[in-house]
Amino acid sequence: MQLNEIRRVYDGQAPFVTVYLEGRSPGEDAQQQVRLRWEELRRHLSEDGASDTALSALDEAVLGAEPGEAQSNGRVLVADVTGVVLDEAWDAALGAGDAAHLGKEPELGAFVREHARSARLLVAIADRHGAVVRQVAVAQSQAADTQVEHHVGDASHDPESVHKPREGALSHKNIQRRADEVVKQNVREVAEHMDSVAKTWKPDLIVLAGGVQGRTALRNELSPALREHFTETDAGGVDDDGAEEALANELHRLAQDLSTDAAQRRADQFAAAKAHGLAGEGSERIAQALEMGAVETLLLEYDRPAAREAELLAASVRTDAEVSLIDSQVEDAIAAILRFDVPEQ
């Protein structure tokens, strides 16, 4: 994860109030339950010394949410003396509970971990008429979030025009040839659209779904850049709820594999960097490296919170470091790959 995505939060004025609200199943009294949960958190924050300005801003953000959002979506919010500086979806598993923090830095370790565990999938569900192309964000326990959906190919051509004639008379050869050209043009439009989206949205994986014939035609039209990192699946489609559910389950599996593989790669990179004196672990060592601007990638354990996590994450943001997860245990649950060697003090 590029930490500059959340740098604006750290440019705020301390102290910071960080609130995690667990997602809950919708219910008739959901709004009232959200209110009661927030009032409990607010009381503790007020006792700890949170400013009235920050708390009032959070009142509006939490209690002013649309009913559907308040009922089902988890959220993470950060406020300072100027107001709310972060309000994002939060993918805490049911049962993780609500949490609130007041400190010199935002408590965003859990949010950063979730972001690092999620995946962006550019999904094309292809057929002979074109494809449904979706930009899907898949987090660990939430439903896959289709951020954008486009119907490409069939929107600009008559679907009937791609069907070959059933009777094989010679007079139909030109009709068949035109139908084949329409199919090819549809597929080219899909491939060009996907290439354009990928250049700006930067997906972690290209996923080709749908029928074998449609997938094969689309695969052959993919640009070299998209062919470098794509997969195909027979699972599901857009025909009915069952097909959609099967596809969603497959996307979750692919996202989990991406996350696990990335954490293992980081562990291997850390081991290699350590062998060359370009890695460190433990909160004191990482704090020293951050002070010198030597941290290239901050490494957090997959599930275990790190010692001095908020402080070290903030220092990483301010020194333009990246952050990633590591699939191995390290001292204080925090480590780093370094830009240059930092002698131990």
C-alpha cells in the first residue's frame, strides 16, 4: 500500500480521535443501536479528553449516515480539531467489536492491514456479444464491492447481428462473414476498454469469466500488459443470483490467494534484505531507521498489532515509505526493508 493515499489524514492537527464501528446485520432498530454504541464510545472519549469540536463532527458523521449504511457497513473515522479527516468503509469481521482511540497520531494500523489484505480485480464476464466489465474491490470479510460496471460491445451492436445464419446457403456467406467481424469488433472493444481502465485503476489481477468461447476470444485480444497477470474461471456469471454468488465466491478465493502470496513474497524479500544488512525488526530499530529516512517498506505482521504501531506508521507516512504485510513472526510484530544500512546504536 502506498501510504501517501492517507497522508492527508496525518497532515491534520493532533490530538486525533480514531473510531472503528463494526458492521452489523440490518434490523428494524439498527439506527437506534448505532446511536447507543456511539454514545458509549463518545462518553469514554470525552472522559479521556477528546475535544468537543472533534466529537461534534463525529456526531454528525456517525448519526447522520443513511439508514442502510448505518445498519450494515462497518466504518473507520478519524477526527481532529478541524473536523472529520477520514471516513471510510471498514471490513471488521462480525464480532470484532467497536473501538475508539485518542492519541497524538491516528490509530490506523487495523485499517492499513485491511487495505493491504484487499485486492482490486478487473473482471470481464464475456460472451459472443461483448462483456460485462467490473472493477471489483474484494476485502477479507465484506461482500465483493463492484465499484464500476460497464457493458461493452453489445451496447453498440445489434446482438442479433452476431448470430450466424442457421441455413448454410451460399447466399449467407457474406452475412456470416459480417457476423464474424461484429464478434471480433465487440471483443476488441472489450479488450481496449479493459486496457484503458487498467492503466488508471491499476488492478491486482485480470479475471476472465463467462463461456469458454467468449473467454478465449477475449484472451486473444488482451494487450501484452494485461496478459502478464490474468486468470480465467468457469465459476458463475450474470445469469441469475446463483451464478453471481458463485462468481463472488471465486473472486474472494482469488483475492485471498493474492494476499497470502504477497505476504509470503514480502517475507522472502525481508529475509534476502536481512542477509545483505538492509533490513531491521523491532520497534526501537525501526524508529531509528525512520528517523534517518531509511525505511523503504514498513512490514507489519498479518494479524498481530505492533508495538508503537501508530507512532511508527505515522513516521512511515511522513517519510514516503510503503507498507506491506509479512507472513512471518518478527520482533515487536514490526520490521522494515531499508533503503540503506543503518548501524545499530
